[in-house]
Amino acid sequence: MHAKEIHLASRPTGEPVPDNFRTVTTELPPLEDGQILVRNIVMSVDPYMRGRMNDVKSYVPPFRLDTVLDGGAVGEVIETRNDAFSVGDAVSHGKGWRDIAIVDGKGARTVDLTQAQASSYLGALGMTGLTAYSGLTAVAQFKPGDTVFVSGAAGAVGSLVGQIARKLGAERVIGSAGSPAKVARLLELGFDAAFDYHDGSVKKQLAHAAPDGIDVYFDNVGGDHLEAAITSANKYGRFALCGAISQYNSTEPSSAPRNLALAIGKELTLKGFIVGSYGHLTEEFSEKMTQWIADGDVEWDETVVDGLENAPQAFIGLLRGENTGKMIVAI
Ligand SMILES: NC(=O)c1ccc[n+]([C@@H]2O[C@H](COP(=O)([O-])OP(=O)(O)OC[C@H]3O[C@@H](n4cnc5c(N)ncnc54)[C@H](OP(=O)(O)O)[C@@H]3O)[C@@H](O)[C@H]2O)c1
């Protein structure tokens, strides 16, 4: 059996380019006990992968050069040496960036494609949704009546954060995004206010959108957005530091936030988090999210790029804001 794989050919400096990736055909070894063979249907490209392309220690090890990349994927079992899985099962697993994957059964979870389409297990019903839910509820300790600001709000995580906050009784939900079309989409999704961060100072635009200040900030962007949120924060404001995408391609350290000392007098809580530490909320999250989707309270958008060989372009596009909602590669 042969697999088509995307390898890391070189480490990007600044913005990734197509030459950083290589498509390779590999002959797969026979399955060992406990393993399953999966034909991937969809795979995820995620901002955190940019950090793994650098040769630095982080909470996940760096990708290795001339080796297949990995990441979330959903596919169909086509061969099994694991009693927990049958041929034809749909599974979610971590061996993306290839069409055929050998997966250790311990790293796979059966999903129900009659309940939801494959890609939703990478988005609203998967790691993306859990990130939004756990960051808002457990990390930022959201309370009904809070005014919530989320950056990267038209993206996969951000669009869910805003809608979940609405559903849980936020007083006001504000989002920032990178284009007029994305701002219009946020208003359709029920955000009370939204702005395009290209339209001028984030600090001024946020102050205008949140005249009474913000209680919760869900940070996907870092830099000037974090600085603006500190300025607009009310006393005892709570920040979930989820990502800092404005810095992922930077070769220089960020100059913002320059106002961190304001956090002292305002008695702010700024807490970073990794979704993997909130696995214990998976069941609670899945139950609620399934219901919210069924009731039409939460919608999600997808930008789908066709073809495994276009996965590098999908990833490059994700960092440039070419997606609305979850960026998915259909294999
Ligand atoms: N802590 C965790 O466990 C965890 C888990 C998942 C994701 N995350 C983080 O959550 C954030 C969102 O991830 P996602 O998967 O939902 O991706 P996403 O928001 O769907 O896609 C990334 C978006 O970032 C925006 N962006 C790119 N450069 C920017 C810049 N310089 N300033 C402002 N916005 C910029 C783009 O939208 P615009 O058009 O609006 O610029 C782009 O669409 C990322 O920071 C990611 O690292 C963290």
C-alpha cells in the first residue's frame, strides 16, 4: 500500500512558502497489532503548526525535516488489527497531511458520520470547539452578564467563542476580524458589535464598541489586540490567552502590550491555556455543543480547500486570513 504524504522540506523564515513543503509517495509497512489503516477524508490545518515548523522547544515537539507532518484528520478504517475498530468505521485521529495513515488504535476515536459531517469533528465538535468552550468557561471563568471581546473572531475558535458567550448570557459580545465581509458575518452570527482591525487603532475601535468596558477577553491574536483589551478591561477582568497569531510569522519580538502594568490596579487575571489540559470537559462540551447546533444556536463556517497536494497552500492561506471559520482540506 502506498501513501501520498506532505513532508516538511525546510523550515520557514517568516511567512511559510510552498517550497517549505514537499509531496512524497511512500510505501507503507504492514500493520502491527493494535494498529488500523485509515483512508483520510478531511484534515485540519491549524495555526499552532507554524510554531512546530521552527526548531524550538514548545509544548509540542517541532516537526522534523524530510518527515511527514501530522495533525488532526478524520477518515475511514480500511484495514484493522485492533478489535476496537472495524473496517468502515469513521475515526478522528492525529495523522493528517497524508491520504492513507497507519494509526495506533490508542490515538483514534470513533465518530458518527450519520450525526455530523466528517469536518465538524475537526471544528465545532472537535478540538476547535473544545478550545472555545474551555477557554471561555474554565479559563476566563465567564459569568452571565459579562461583556466579552474576542479577537480572530471570524476564525474557527473565535466565531464559536462569541456564539457560546451569547448562548450563556453575555451582556455584550464584541469581535474583531480582518475584512468587512468577516465583520458582516459576525453581526449575522449574533455579535453585538464587530470591527475590522485594519480600519485604525484597535484600542480606539474597541473603546467605541465597548463603552462600558470588557469583563472577558479571549485572545487569539496578541500584540496590539491584547494591549487594547488591557486598556478596555474593567476591574477584575479575566483574559483567556489562547493564541497570538499576529506573532507566529514574526522574526522580531512583539512590542505590545506596553501597558501590562495596568493589570495591577485593575486586578486582572491573565491565564494562558492549552486545550489538551481541558480534556476532562470533552463530554460536557460535546453534549452542550451538539444541542446548541441542533437548536440552531451555534453555526459554523468552513473554508474548504480540495486536494491533499493543496494542503500547504491552505496552511499558508490560514495564516493570511483566507479562511472564514475552520480551514479544512478535503483529501
Ligand atoms: N491554546 C490552545 O490550545 C489553542 C487551540 C486552538 C487554537 N489556538 C489558537 O487560537 C487562535 C485561532 O485559531 P483557529 O484555529 O481558530 O484559526 P483561525 O482563527 O480560524 O485562523 C487564523 C486567523 O487568524 C487571523 N490572523 C492572521 N494574522 C493575523 C494578524 N496579524 N492579526 C490578527 N489576526 C490575524 C486571520 O483572520 P483575519 O482575517 O481576521 O486576520 C486568520 O483567519 C490561534 O491563535 C491559535 O493558535 C489555541
